[in-house]
Amino acid sequence: MRTGNLVVVIPNLTDIHRKQITESAEAKGFTVAFFESAAESLPALAEAEIILGQAAELAKNAPKLEWLCTPSAGVNQFVGEGIFASPAAVLTNSSGAYGVTIAEHTIMMLLSLFRRRLDYDGIVSRREWKRDLPIRSIRNGRFVLAGTGDIGQETAIRLRAFGPKSVIGVNRSGKNPQSLFDRVVPISAWESLLPEADALILSLPGTPETTHLLGEKQLSLLPDGAAVINVGRGTVVDQEALSGELRSGRLTAALDVFEKEPLGKDDPMWDCPNLILTPHIAGNMTLPWTVQRIVDLFLEDLDRYAKGEPLHRKVSLQKGY
């Protein structure tokens, strides 16, 4: 039986999760050590063969590392020169664990925007009894989902329950995953969809190709009253250009991610009108289902690793996804 060291640095794990990981790893000949933070794990990293954790410091201090699995879907912290002390290290992510929680957040935000939550919050705070604001429905609405991975697919499933007129996806290939979308358009042609979008939902990774994909030109193509929801990466949206549209009252938005995080105390986005702002919480690890899914995905790949088989969800450090 082989031997090796597995270092796990995830503070959200329960005793049940730790037991699942320990039993699976020890059955394959690995010794497991759990830590609450990257700083606590530093002494153990020198001999680590596998790491389950999301801090770049883990990769920088593990010279014998063969595989790092990040519990997050995004991998921006691991992209760049000198991040991995071991040139042999393979990186995987936990794509597939966050679709449920982020899709639920997205539907919550969409309904809040369509049913004028911000306006009614203001009315109630002034102790007024005003009930006649025009609202919108997901039913018969036209939705463009830029990003058709796990998050986009789970969102499309939930939108379907409301009876929309159309759910159109946007991705690199133009292929329709699981036929969940009415059609899928390659990202090179996505601007043609914007004039007909009642809501644009973004769940794209942060790469050089997606930086400011939604800029001043693209925002101007959206119809008056359209909603923009971003639960992918903040760099996808030109924040200044979107702010202008929100302050003019032409568009509404819900943003969970921003170009620079955390937002500074004096950042103008804090008090931007027509915006629901959340502090990057749509896809964190506070939902037990998400944490269990992260553990399950890791253990599936641990089994493959022990057998010498290719790992699923392997990330290209060059592409950033």
C-alpha cells in the first residue's frame, strides 16, 4: 500500500465530514491532518502530497505537492508565476458544488428586482402605505444566462419552473448542455441577444477574455428596465459603466461580486441606487449541502488519484478555468 500525506484546510467541516475524509484517505494509505487556517498548516506542508484548501500560501509552501484541490470554483488565487512550489502539482477545483446555492441566490435577487423590493423597502421605512408600483414577472420573461456551467444550468432549471418565454445561454462553444436552454449562442455573438433580454445573468469565470465583457457598449444594448445579476466574477462587469446606468434609473442590478473586494468603505457602489448589493455570499460554504458536495467531489477524485486515473475538474493554470 502506498503512503502519503493529505493536508486539509477547510474551517467549515463537521466531524462527519472529517470522518468521511479520514476513512477514505486512510484506506488508500494516506495520513490526514486537518487545520483551520493556512498559517496553522505550515509545518505540515513540507511533506504534503495532497492538499484540500483554497489559500495560495498552501501551494507556495508545499514543495512535494502532487495535487491541490481547492474547495472553491474560482481559481484566480492560484494563477500566476511562483504560486506553486512544486512544478509537478495538478490543480482541481470544486466546480459542481455551488450551482444549487448560487442559483437560489440568483432567483431571490431576480424576484427582488422584478417585484421592486428596494422601492418597497424605502416605502416601508418611511411608514407609507403605497401599493401600486408596477412589477414584473419571470413568467413570459426573456432571460440571457452568460455562463452555462453548473451555476447556469441550475439557474435555468429554476427559471423554467416560472414559465419564462425564453432562456438563452451564452458560452464559448455554443453547445447546449443537457438541452436546458432554448438555444445557446457562442460568446462571440452574444451582443445580439442583449436588446431582447429582460434580465442578464452572469456566472462567468474571471479571465482576460471575460474582463469587462459587459461594458458601456453592451450595457447600452440592454432594453430600458432590464436587470443585471452578476454571481460569477466582478471583473466581468465594467462597474463604473454599470453604475452610470443604475444612477440614471435605466437599469437595475444585483451584484454579489465586484472588481475589487472587499469594497472600500467609501466605494460609491455602497449607496448606488437601483442596486441590491451582497458581499460575495451567493456561493460561500455556509450552506451544508455545498460543503457536503465539496467533500463528495474531492473523495471521488481521491479515489481516481489513488488508482492513477485522470482527475475530474482539472484546471488549466494558463486559461484560469
